[in-house]
Amino acid sequence: MPTLAQVLPTNDIGYLRIVASLWGLELISSDPAEAAVELGESLCDAELLEEITASLPKEGQAALLALVAENGRMPWVVFTRRFGELREMGAAKRDREMPYLNPSSATEILWYRALIARAFFDGEKGMMEFAFIPDDIFMTMDFGDILADQSKSIPAGDGDVEEDTRSLLNPASDEPGNTLSSNFKGSSAAGRAASPAEKSFVMPASDHILDDACSYLAALRMELASPETSMPAPILHELLRTAGLIAPDGLNPQKVKSFLEAPRDKALELLLEKWQSSETFNELRQLPGLVCEGGWSNQPLVTREFLLEQLEPIPEDQWWSLPAFVRDIKAKNPDFQRPAGDYDTWFIKRKSDGVYLRGFSNWDEVDGALIRYLICGPLHWLGLLDLASTVEAAPATAFRLRNRQAAAGLIEENGKLTVSSEGKIVVQRAFPRAIRYQIARFTDWNGQKNQEYTYHVSAPSLKRAKAQGLKVEHLLTLLQKYSASPLPAMFVKALQRWEKNGTEARINKLVVLKVARPEVLNELRASKANRFLGEILGPTTIVIQAGAQAKVLSALAEMGLLAEEEIIV
């Protein structure tokens, strides 16, 4: 990092005199460049530096300790948000208002003593502005010992300054450029245990995501609309893509087969592992009610790893307050997903009113919402934690971590199905997923209710299955093997007859023209309107092509006939 000689201004004698006065020094030279050199040499005196740091106000000590914990530098936006802004003012205003005598922040306390400077360095996302301790000052004294001794004199119960000072005495990382989130890792759990009210109504975790995946994969295979699922279909799609089950050009058949045939605990473990290690599954861009715009990027894997680390100290099977958990992370690690503390270059807006959520003031709507979403979304869907709320069907206010070795709500896939003579198939949730997937490919989806999935065999569904090389005899074999009772004879006969003859009856909706006399119909067929006419149903009745009613009415009017439309329900 730059030295004092490199950061002290060589064109602002006023600032140099302010620094000298606060250090109890008197500058000999009146030339700014010479005065900067003179002052730089004086400030690196070890005894004087110890005296100055010992006399700093408590908030100044805490701010200096924060920089020491980060190896001497911290992103400027992070530092000023924690320790206050540096008021921008020219020499005239500075001389008039004298901010160095009445500093508004810890930042100003250190700035006017030249204990910190600001400059641009390479950071995790390119060039970033940093607050830093000049290198020669940083190297002159052992700040750890000196400021640790000073922190002992801070009286107990002195609020945030005491907390900052004591937590920073044991920094977790010496790597430059890290945010203060590293100081929180491995410490006690964020937040507190949930109150009785916060855990009044329990929403237990389950493995329903496996059943949703089965339904969704079958619909995707048959190119049908997404069925109803317990989690948003686009997010389920992204999760299955992350797990390698969905490829850019469709399903990955072999991986889908292995996934559906795997025991439920192994299938759930696959989804969890792929989600946890994914660099592309981006929870921030999934937040409901928000829209992310522009070419900026975030690091979902780094963010996910950090938040999962915050859950580790929480005891299993202990209800934990979700609002308190979010508040604690905001207080101690607000920049967990923004390494540079940048709250202005990510273009995120509310869908409801189009307002862009920029600045730290919108932390709760973006960063806080992300924490809540991770807990109430993926972690709950994947069966890792239960949720609870103060009122039934209200947003979650508490969560409880489940034992990883005992997956939540796993069931045995030994269920049966029932088939009606009309072709209705009801499948229990405790039914082999691989077989239900095959049945779904032959049928129409009729929804789910009370732990049951309902399908219906129809001519169009059999036609779709045949187009993909599936045979009716395969469906019959599956149904006979897994049905709770013998298949209805008429249902079996209908399937076998369709396999032999295809569709033997159709119901169509037609637009029909009826005229009073056969002569009128003959005259119309001889006119230019003939191209809009279809099958003749009788001497006075004929089918009109869909959408051609107006043209036929117009042709009749030209013939001197006024007609009327009659809708029969």
C-alpha cells in the first residue's frame, strides 16, 4: 500500500497544518511539497504514533482496529457505512467550519490525523476505492498489542463500539481486501431461539420435491404444460437442470431414469449436492416480486456458502427466529453478497411499481429478502428445515434445522394405483416414481389432491404416446402389475380396440348454416362464397368453415337474403 509520502497532499498546506496540529507538531516549511515530506517523517516516530493512537476516541480506535483486522485496507463504501462519511468540502469551507475539531464520524477522526487515506486498488471485481492505513504507519507499530491494551479500558456495556473492538481483536483472515464477514465465521449462531409465538403454526419439511420432479419431467418429456407443483415451476426446472436431468435440447434420459429409480433419500441427496455446489443456480435472480436488469453479475455460490455457514452453529431441532437471524447478519455482515459493499450498480427493481432498489437503505428488500428466500425456499423444499409462523398460512417467522442423516418426511415407495372403467387412474404418492413417470407419458394430467395423483387415458394421450414409440400393451402391463385390484374389463377392451383401430369416434364443434329451401343452398354454392362452405349435412344444411360466418352472411345479403346467427348452448 502507498506510504505517507505518497498520500499526503503536496498542494494543500492547510490540510498538512491540520494534521500537524492534531499530532502536536509545528511545520517549519510553508511550501506544501516540502511540508509533506517533513510531516511524513515526523508521523512515523514510534513513540509519537503510540501516543496518538492511545488518545483516539473510542470510535476512532474501533475504526482503526477494523482496518488492522483487514490487513490495513477495506473498501471505502464498507468503511464509511460502518464508521461514518467523510464530508466533502473545499479548503475555504474546511477552514470556516473546522470539521477536524468537531468530527462527525470516526472516518473524519482518522482522516484529519492522516491515519487513513483513500485510493483505488485492484479488488475482487476490478478497480475499487479503498480506505487504508499508509504502509509506513502500518509497519511502524504493533497495532494488535497496543490497541488490544486500549480496548481493555473501554467500559463494559458501551454499545456498538465495544462490540466492534472486541470482535476485531481476533480477525479470522489476514488476506487483504476481505470484507468483515470473515470475522463472523465460526462464531456463535446469528440471531436467537424463536419465541413461542413465532413457532405457533408449523410447516414441516418433506420430500415432495421428488414427486414434483417426477410430474414435471414427464410433462416436459411429452411437451405438455407444466403440472401443478409445490414450488414455482421455473425454479424447479432450473434445479433439475443444475442436477443434470435437463439438457439444453430436452431431458437426459439415462440420468432421469437413474434419478427416478434411486431410493428417495439418494435422489434427494443428489438434488441437494448439485444445488449446494452450483455456480449458476442464482437465488438472487429468483426473488419473487423483483426484476434484475443489466449486465452486472453476482456470485451465488460464494453467497450460498456463506449463508450455509451461518446456519451451522444453530442446534438441530431447535426453533430459531427468522427475523432475528436476518437482523443479526445485517448488523454484522451486511455485505455478505457484495464484496465491495456496492449497493448502487446492481439494477434491481420491484415488479409492483418499477422502483429501483439501490442503496443500503433497500437492504431488507434485496439482501434480507435473499436470506429469507434461501431458508423458506431451497432449504425447505429440499427437506432440510421446517418452517413456522405466528398465524396459519402467514410468512415464516421461525425455522428448525433437521438432522441431515434423517431426511425429512421420506416415505417408502410401495403404494398402489386404482383404475376406473372410464380410464381414470389414481396413483398414491407412496408409489414408485419411475412407474408413475411412465404412466404419465400415456395419460392426461388431472391434478393432485390428498396425496394422490390423478390421470386419465384418452385418445389424444394415447396418440401422443404412440408418436414417441410407446405401445398400449406396455401401459396395460404396468397397470396390471401395480393395480390394487383387477383392471376393469371394459377399460382393457377399450385400450386393445384403440391399439387395433385407432380413434373410432370423434366429437367436433361445427358452425352450421340452415336455409329455408334447397334452392337457396344451391344458389349460395354457385356464388363466390362457395369456398367458405364445407360438408353438406342435408338438402338445407351445410357446414361453414370456422371464422367465415361474416363472409357467408355478406354473400347472402348480396343475394337479397338477410340471415341471423343463432347460438345454441
